[in-house]
Amino acid sequence: MAISTMLRRAGAAVGAVGAAAALALAGASAADAAPASWYTATVGSSGVNVRDCYHPTVQLPPSTNCTLHASLGAGTSVHIVCQRSGQNIGGDNVWDYVTYPGGEGLAADYYIYTGYTSWIPGIDICT
């Protein structure tokens, strides 16, 4: 998934949250709103580094070699927009494309508490 597609989806997810809030104010239930295309998760106890692996001429596989974008502390809430395979960290080769207050990027799934041991059912694969 191209970065522009991920940004549109992230924007749509934010819009869906706003739409659900508007429906609630109007007396409609959240069940009437469109389902979100992201998954809410929490950064684990050791924190996580968010990385930028997208470049104009090449898309690098997610790894600790990608440019460090941010470090998120334990307990930070993130939205997982999509997942893809990358460097194996702690026995888990899944990386999550996350959005969080102030940014977005790729983070090793190993450091994010999702309730799943790797791939999250229903979440898109990043291409």
C-alpha cells in the first residue's frame, strides 16, 4: 500500500471517529457508523521506536535500519492501519503501520500490545 493510500485511510479512520461522535450527539448509535479500518492498540512496557522505511526511489522492508522517526513510551495508544513482514524482532517478523498523536510510521509488532501474537485478523497488509 502506498504511503498516500495509508494517509487517506488514516484520515478516513479519524473521520470515522468524528462521524461516530456526531452520530452520538444526534442520538444515533455507534453501530450506525461505518466500521473503522484500523485497530487500536497500546505500546508495551518497554516502549517502541517508530520508523520511516518509505523513500521516493525504494520502499525498504521494515527494520531497525530504517530512519528513526519517534520513540513512543509505554502505554501510548496507537491505531494500526496495516501490517507487513519485516525484520524479525523477538521471534515476531510483523511490523505495524501506526498512527499516534503527532505522527505515524512503522513499529515492530513485538513491542505493541494488540491482544494477538502476530497478524491481526481483518487488518490490511501494507503494500
